[in-house]
Amino acid sequence: MAISTYKVFLMKKGTTTYEKLCDITGFPSMMGAPEGLDATTLTDGQRVYIPGIREVEAGLAFTANYDKTTFDSIDADKETEGDYALWIGGTESGGVVTPTGSNGKLEVKGYLYPSIDEGGVNEVIGMTLTLMPTTPVTIGT
């Protein structure tokens, strides 16, 4: 069954629970494939590989519409390591969408840096939230 990107959320852990950080317009690949380690011997007819460590971007880039309040809040915390997550799935009631992560949660610790994107004529101003991971991305519960 296919799943839509509708109801995908960037979350930040507060004191005890995760809360939606901001509405996002895009998210990166969170769990890369492992690097292939060449295990070829002189008797192999072709190269063979074993899995190494997962390759994840040094900066996981989330995109969002620019909002000064959100930007300033993230910028004020950029030097503080935080707990972040991408939650897939939510509920909707009375026009209000609530994150649940019912279709998956990917969690990671790191530092989040905001930047304002370039723009052109008749465009929405965007911002990029770059997450520098300090732990491996894990599948949450």
C-alpha cells in the first residue's frame, strides 16, 4: 500500500514528549544504504561486497515556508543538541491535523541550523532546516 506525504511532520522533543516543530514542505532521505566494502578475492570472477556503515548526509535538509518566529526560535537553539524526529502519519478532526507517527517515526539527535532560501519573482520565501546528526537515525516506537 502506498502512503502519501500528507501528514508528515518534523518533530522536536521537549522535556518529555515530541511536539511539532513547524510545517515542512520537504524532507530528506533519513536512512541511507550502507557503503559497500569490497571483499573481492583473487579467485572471484567479479567484485563482491559486504555491507559497511550506513551513509547519511552530513546535513539532513528539511524545507519549509519561511516564518520569522519559527526561524528565530530555531536559530536561538542552533548551538544546542536536540532530539528530532520525522513522524509519518496523523489524524484530522475538525480541520486540525495532529501528528501521531502511526506510519513510522525516525528519530535522531543533532543540531538544527536554519537558513533563508534564495528567491525569485512571485515565489514563496522558503527556509532550509539543516540537521547535523550526532547519533544514528533509529526507528522509533
